[in-house]
Amino acid sequence: MGHLTHDKDEVYRLLAERISRSPEGASINETLMAILHRLFTESEAQVGSKFPLLPMTLEQITGLTGIKGVQLKTVLDGMADKGLVLDIPRKDTVYYMLAPVVIGFFEYTFMRVRDNVNMKDLAELFQAYFHDKEVRDEISRSDTKMMRTVVYERLIPLAVETEVLTYERAGEIIRQSGGGAISICPCRHKASHLGKACDAPLEVCTSMGSAAEWVIRRGMGKPATVDDLLRVLEETEKLGLVHNCDNVMNKPAYMCHCCSCCCVILTGIKEFGTYVTHPSNFIPALDSENCVGCGTCTNRCPIEAITMQDDGNGTEIPVVNKEVCIGCGVCASGCPTGALTMSRRPVLHVPPRNTREKFTRMTREKKGV
């Protein structure tokens, strides 16, 4: 293929190094190499290793790889079908980006059922990869996180209603998107191949805007109206799932509805203290007079941030670890007496304006700039 190297081991090593340079980061180890060998053909690995960090046109990629246009487009279309490359139409031109590990080819591999790869094998590999300490540390290293938690909107206190901005309201994020797509939850799909999946619904993964258009075009999800997406939001809240959203202020691309047993984000926090989501701007507050000490909130907390402790008078009350809590509202939504409510945090998180700003921040923070 053109002027590219044909040393197979070198090809995949160069691909891994390129993926590791993405703003999200990726720790290179034997598990990652095994994943890349299963997802990328050698030709695809050769092309992927040449991608810069910024989106490129077909003509620009031709200049880097030496591969002719028609042949190169065939390779890129195949990679996009597999979720290894994102092809983004802009006006009269298509730009191509190499997908990172997350949010990227992990999700795009498990957002649908595929019969052209060994899904159980990949599930085991991704599970091992995400449980590696160096991998977790790399993904969570920047202060700017990939995702952010969005509190249950109905729990927002009336006293601050007028201060709450659109980016803090899950329903408004969906309404402003104009609709999107619904896909299989990658984390629960992965867990199902490991024999560990819970009974939470599979088809709840929400994409919006241009991300949804790409997901639909590449067969990774089905079109969904605003009402469809709001129904998913309502249904998942009834089940006590956590809303984690793309950590940008304007036009978030994704919203996940996460369980504490399968979700890579929540299990990372619960088991390892690794955060790839920024907490919401809310925190549980206790009205001890109305608390009956039932422990419902402790059982519902998806990351075990609440414990029951003696109040000094022989009564057990819930105590929230504010350093751990992500402010999802799952505890308060299930409190039978209304003793737990959500209140404003003293310091508010303002997300990056858009994806470009998010990735710029992440890159600078990881470099210590």
C-alpha cells in the first residue's frame, strides 16, 4: 500500500503510539495490542498510524499515506463501518478522524450486535484493559474529564431554579438537540458477554446532533425523536440509573444512563476511585428530623458514597462523603420520607464550551502546561 511500512509488528506499534497521543489518552500494553490486532486489519493499522490529531480530508490523508484516492476511501469506509474512524461531512467536504479508545472504538464496537468479530473475546480484553491501573490513571489524569454527571432534573431545588443553566438540565439538553439516536449500552453489552450483565435495559445509550447522524449512518443505532429520548430519560430515572453526559456546555454528543454494576465509569469510581466524569453541581443534603434511618439511600448510591453512622444519640443517619459523591440524585429520588434533597455545591463546575475546548484543556493538563 503506497509507501507505508510492511513490518506487521511495527505497524501495530505505530498505531498504538498514535492512539496514545489522543487527548483522551491510552496506555500501551499487551492487552491494547491484542485489541488492536483484533479490530484493525494490517492495512487499516497502517492508515490509522498516519493520522494526525486534527480531522483531515481524503486528499490530505492521501498525501500522508501515498495511497490513491479510491483505494484509500474504501479502506476508510471500512474503518468507519467498524467504528475505528469517524467520517464527518462539513459543507462539501468529508473530514476523517481516528477514533480513540474511549469515547471511541470501545463504545462503537459494543453499541450493536456484530457477528464479524469474537465479541466475548473482545469483552474479556476490554475488561482486562480497563482494570489495569496504568490505563485508569492515564484516562483520568486530566482535571477536565471526558464526561460529567447530570442531576435528576426534578430534584433541582426551587430556590435555585432560575440560576440553573441548560447544560445542568438533562431534559433541556435533549430538547435542544432536536432528537438523536438510541443504541445498545456498550458497557452492559460487554458485561453480557462476560456473564455479568444486570437486568437494566440495553437500548438506552443516547446520541445527539451530528454524533447521532453518524451513529445512524454507520448502523450503530436507530433514529429517535425528542420524545423518544425523553422517555428513555424518564424510564432510566425510575430504575435509578445515573445520567452521564459529554462534558461540554454546548451540544453534548452523548448521554449515558449508567448502572453501578456494568458501567465502566461507575465501577471505576466504586472499585478504584478513578474518575472520568465530573460531578454535577449538586450534592445531597439531609433533613435529619424527617430521616427514619431506613438506609434506602445507602443501598441506592451507585458508588457507595453514603454510609449509615450513629448520630451520637443511638440513631443511625446517612452520611455523604462529599469528596466521592458525583451528585447524580439517585439517593434523593428514592428517599421515602423526602429527608434527602439535592442542594447547590459551593463551587460550581462550568464545562468547556465545546469539544475543541475540552480536548485542548485535557491535552494541556496532561502536559502540565
